[in-house]
Amino acid sequence: MELKLENFVSGLELLTDIHNQNRNPVTVRITARDTGKALVFFCGYVKPKYVVLPINVVWIDFDPDSATFRTAFKRKESAANPDQDVWEALYFYEDAFADQTYNEDDLKLVSLELPNPATSLIHGVGYLTTAEPDSKVVVEGDYRLANNRIPKDHIHEEKPASMLKALSSDTVYPIADQPNPELYQTLRCINGLYVWGKVQESDLAGGMPE
């Protein structure tokens, strides 16, 4: 196998941490730099079965006990019975990055309906290009950046605390007295209940000196 392809396989082995996945496969999508198309690489201990993948997907055998360990294969033919799929070992790096195509029957299993575009009244997805101007993502030069709209009030009325919890404990203590303290009052814990009140002489450790 070409050294460039060997290095690519080694990189995927490290990136996916495939040997610590309990033999679960990892599918990696990589965008080809020259075409901008996404390519799929199936990293696993066994060949993919009953998974929606391109017809000519690349599978990398990462089973250490396999005779083809770290070998990249491209599927040449996809059959209804995955055991009858035809795979070809790859030697050159460029062969692993050829365009990939999907079986039309497989695409029927995947929902291709896009989410509703977002508007000022409907939650949805913002797009860079769409027929709905209000659904576009705001970019530099967008008229909405200069639209003199009245800011919304995001200040909420403060609510008094009703419970207290220490960082070092899971116990939650209620605050049972008035919600707002009066002047010179402190929050005091009496028999597991927090109340507001003025500091008493008995609250001071060791008492007051005579």
C-alpha cells in the first residue's frame, strides 16, 4: 500500500480511537479539498452490513486479528445480501478519494425533507441562501443590522431566594422567614432552618468577654 495511504489509515486509527470502542464501528466523513464533496470512510472490525452508505464506500479493516489489518477496501458492487458485496483492496491514496454515489433504494430510507426555514413567527433553520429573506443568516451588510428596532426588555424582576445549598453538601435548607431582610439582619441557621434576624450574643463562638 502506498505510504501516503498508510499514513492516512494510521491517522484514522488514532482519530477514531477505534480499539477502545468495544468493536463498534466509526463512520468518518471527510470533505475532499479539490471537489468539495463529502466522502465516507467506514472504520471497523468487520465489513459494513445493513448501513446506508455509498455504493463505493471505503472500509478500513481495523481488526488486529485480521490478515488484512489496516487495509483499505473500496466496495465495487453492492448486493441485496451484504455478504455478496464485492470489495477491492486499495493501494493508492487517490483511489480512496474518488467520488462516491448512493443507491437510490438506500436514499429512500433516509428522510430528505429539510426543516422549515426560520421566520419572525416560526422557529426553524436559518440558511445562507433561501427564497425567504427573513430566513437567511445575518451577515455583514445585511439590512437588518441597520434596522432601527426597539430593543426588547430582557430584565426580569428579581425573585427572593427560598432555599439555600452549600457546595460541600447535597442538603437543601429552606429559608422560612420573610423573603427580604430588614436592616442589620443576617441569615441564621437554627435547627436546620434558615431565618433572618439580628445577631445575638449567643451566636458568637465562645460568647462575649466580660
